[in-house]
Amino acid sequence: MAESDFEILDDSFRTSVKTSARIEKLWDQGRWTEGPAYFPASKSLIWSDIPNDRIMRWDETTGHVGVFRGGLGAYSNGNTVDRQGRLVSCEHGGRRIIRIEHDGSVTVLADRYNGKRLNSPNDVVVKSDGSIWFTDPAYGIDSNYEGFKAEAEVGGDFVFRLDPQTGNCRIVADDFRRPNGLAFSIDEKKLYIADTGGSHYPSDERHIRVFDVNDDGRLSGGEVFATCTSGFFDGFRLDDTGRIWTSTTEGVHCLNREGKVVGKMYVPERVSNVCFGGQKRNRLFITATTSVYAVLLPVDGAKLF
């Protein structure tokens, strides 16, 4: 990669990247890579290779890549690490949210709403109070490519909140076409949620909306924060200044707090998701179609622990 792989659209982005830095390809044996999550304790990155029904693991100390979980009919998509260092994962195949405990056992956190099976949980975040928030579009049941073709049961594509004490699932947003990536602001007072409805509907949703998070765990607001100029926003994460680094068709876009694109990082494949990791949280990991990339930045990811 070269300096031309970075585009500075606003002076505020100049100190956010090193245009001399190399975007490294870590692995390229996937079919559709998604859901990167970094584990500081083990210095490792995991991600989903959805059509191949496996979660891969990269060891930062050795560069070795191997299968972390696979062949289970899970067709995992989004992943995150909770405050206890456990993996929380969205499964298309199982139509559920699971958690991998420290001893390797699996806890099913949610698979139904009002007795009806979820669609195919897509992306997930954990709030500091332990509540788990996830999107549930029907991508995993639309065909057999990323899950198992099936009929929808819950009556829509919703955003859910899972209560950490009661285990109850509650719809917090019901007016999305295809809710996708999501992330909290640094102070957790706002929740950003991508809508990729334009992939299936002529109404052409291709934006991120922003909601106010109320003390009772409900959402209000929901205005459009930014509209994608290259394909769709999918997964995204925040840096420690509150800017959003988001996937697009042409690479990674950096949005300031007003939703303006201040810079771009070009990647040779369609990007699905990103996460920050590394010893200083200043390495951006990028899942992009068949491959996983990484680039070292002069900014840090938002602290999650």
C-alpha cells in the first residue's frame, strides 16, 4: 500500500493517519469475512468467515491463523468482547446470541422474542451495565449462503436490548429496513445504528442513524447521522475522540462527530467491518470480503474495558 491509499478530505484527518503506513494483509482465505474482535489478554484477533461456517483466530505474537470454532452450523457474524473478556457472538445458523465462557462452554443468551425465533442476529455491542444490544435483520435466513433459508417469525427486522439481570429481550427500534452495525458513543449516551435496507429494498436506506440512550434503556430520536457515498455502511467502531471509522464499498471512511467524512482509507476489497486492537488500541483491523487487513494509526480506539 502507498500514500495514495489515504485521502484527506479535512485537515482534522491529517493527524489521524500516517500516509506512509502500510495496510497489511493478514489473511486471504475467506469467502465473506465479518465481525472482527480483539482479545487483549491473548493478543489475538478473531473474525467470522460466514459462508465457510467458521470463526478464525490470528495470533498477534506469531502471525499464525487457525480455526477458532467451525463446522457447527453456527454461521457466526458479528462478535464482540464483553467486560469480562468473554466472546459474545451472533449466529445466523442458530438464530441466536451466544457467549463463550472462560472454560469454553457456550451460554445461549437469546434465541427468541415472545416465543418466536429471531431472524439472524447480525452485530452486537455490550454496554458498561452489562446489557447486550444487537441487530436482527433477515440476511441469514434469506438464503442458504450465510445460514439456513427459513421463514421470518418475529415480524420485522428489529434492534434488541437484552437485560443482564432478567435475560429478557426487548425491541428498542422497530423502524429499520435492515439494521446492521451498531456502536455506542464514548459516554454511552448515544447509539449509532447502520441501516443497509438499500441492499434489498428500492427505498435505498444506506445510512447511519443516531439515537439518544435514555436511563431506562429505551431509545429516542433516530435522525440520520450520515449517508454512505460508496455502497453501504456496515460495521463500524469509534476512536477515543468520538469519530466513527466505518466500512464502505471502497474501504474505510472516517466520520467526525457531525457525520462529515473527513478522510478515507482505500482497501482493494469491499469492507464489511472494523475494530481497534493491539497493545495500544491503535491498530485498526479490517475485514474485507475474502481478507483481513490491519494498519497502525496515530489514534487510539475508544476504550471498552
